[in-house]
Amino acid sequence: MPNEATIRTGVVLAVAALGLYVCYLLALPFLGAITWAVVLSILIAPAHRRLEERLPYPSLAAMLSTIAAAVVVAVPVLFVAQQLIGEAANAAVFIEKMLRSSAWRAAIDDSPRLAAIAAWLEERLDLAGAAASLAAWLTGRSTSFLRASATQLAGFVLTFYFLFFFLRDRGRILALIDALSPMSAAETRLLVGRFSETVDATIFGVIVVAIVQGTLGGLMFWWLGLPLPMVWGLVMGLLAIVPVLGAFVVWIPASLFLALDGSWGKAFILAAWGGLIVASIDNLLYPMLVGNRLKLHAVPALVAAIGGIILFGAAGLVLGPAVIVMTWALVDILKARYAEPAKAANRAPPEPEARDDAVGGNRSR
């Protein structure tokens, strides 16, 4: 029978486990804001340290760093995403009107093959209806995006609210993690370092892929003689950073516009370039960049990124790789712990030293 002390300990453990679960439920709605606040605090930590050295007030330095991060990161991405969704909806409405009219047929009358293909598609597919559905979906997305602006604003405010305290109190937070961790100080520092490495590698991979996608898209716009190739390349690069969106928001409507304008060759080239090169470079380049920096194979790196987004939303872009990397680090820690006793048990006892007189006697014989 368990004694009274054991029962009390079990009750305390059960209540503590219940409390931790309730704390998890309370923090779950803020998971995205907390994740991005931690990511930003790690990324701007070097610049913030230099600012802290010049300013004697930690709160003022944290506030200035938070404002700078909000201006540089949040505002451009939010503005570009909102504008592009509206432009895509307008493009879908224009395409629907063109398909319902007979103007697009005049553009392919000179090409019997294209006319036959278009007639075959029109008989079997409701192209105008599909464009109308696409326009309605994009318009709904744009409207919901605008309606959710209050929620988005609250999320951004919470992100930078948390960022302020993560920057100002990072020493206390690290000390608290060290105090609550059941592992040794060296093992805790190892896990914290691995998480920081994961954040750096993930954001590095996202930025490099976005630069490559924007550059490839802008070069194709320039080669095809489309207007503002540098601007649209920049927009595609910025959209590639947003996990939910991507460069396709630009090159798909541009391909459709070229097709309806009669430039079928340019439309095919742009669509093929966007679908085969620009869109696929993400799945090829990102796992290699992140995997090399984290010493992960490309397959688990890709699974971590895509699975993380599916499981956690946009924050999963960081949380997915972090879970895999930190779990692997914990396995290494456990292996190291169990390896030491095994080595000690298997270590052979030292041989006794030979006596000088015995050696001398053997030599004399």
C-alpha cells in the first residue's frame, strides 16, 4: 500500500499535469504570435545588442528595436499580400468577361489548331464558369482578408508586444528556462542553441528561395517584354516569403492575359517557366539550403517545412524544423548519457605493474 507521502506526491503531479495542459490550451491561440516574436528576437538580436550598448535604458532599446522590426518586416508584407489578392480577383473578373465575349476567338482564328483545341475545350469545359468561380473565390478571399484585418492587426500587435519583452528580458527568460529544465545547464544550452540555429537556417532558406524566385520571374518578364519586370520580380519575391501565397499570384494572371491578348507563345513560355521552374525551385532549393545548415537530409527538411505548415499554420514553417531538430538533439543527449555507463562497464581493469625485482630475476635467468 502506498504511504501518505506517495499519495500526496501523486496528487501534486496530477494537478501539475492538469495545470500544464490548461496552460497549453490558453497559449494555443497565441502560438503564431509567440513563434514569430521568438523568430524576430533571434534574427535582430545582434543589432539589438549593439543598440543596447549605446542606450542605457533597456526598455527604450527594446522599444526602438520592436518598432524597427514592425516597419521593416510587417508593413510591406501585409500591404503587398492584400493588394495582390485584390488584383488577382480583378484579373479573374476580366478573364471571365473576355471568355464570355467573342473577342478571344478572333485572336486564334489564324491558327486552326488552336481554334480546334479551344472549341474542344469549350464543348467539354465551362471555361467562363470556371473563371467566374475563380473570380468569386478570389473576391471572397480578398473580402475575408479585409474583414479579418482586425484579427490580423491583433495578431501583429501581439507579435510585437511579445517581441518587446523577449528583447528586454531575454536574460531572465534564458535563466528561467535553465532553472526549469530537468537537464543539465550544458544540455539546456545545446537545445537553445539548436533552436536558434533552426530559426536562422529556416529564415535564410526562405529569403534565398524568395530572391531566386523573384529574380527568375523578373528575368522572364523582361525577356518576354512585359512591363515593369523589376517591380513584378520584387513583388513575386515578397510573395514567395508568405507561406500561404506565392509567386503564382503574379505569373498565372499574366499568362492568362497574354493568352487572351493573342500572345499564345509568350503565354505558354511564361506558364511553363512559372510552373516548372519558379514554382518547383522552392521544393528543390529550400530543403537543400535548410538541410545543409542543420545537417539534415533534404527529405526530412522538406517534410518538416510542409508538415509544419499543415499542422501549425504559417508558424509551422519554423516550428516543423524546430521539432525535428530538437527531438534529434534530445536523442543525442540520451545516447550520450547511456553511452558513458556502458563505456565504464566495458572498460577493462588496468594490468598490475610488474615488480623490478621480478623483472631483474627473469633477466638474470
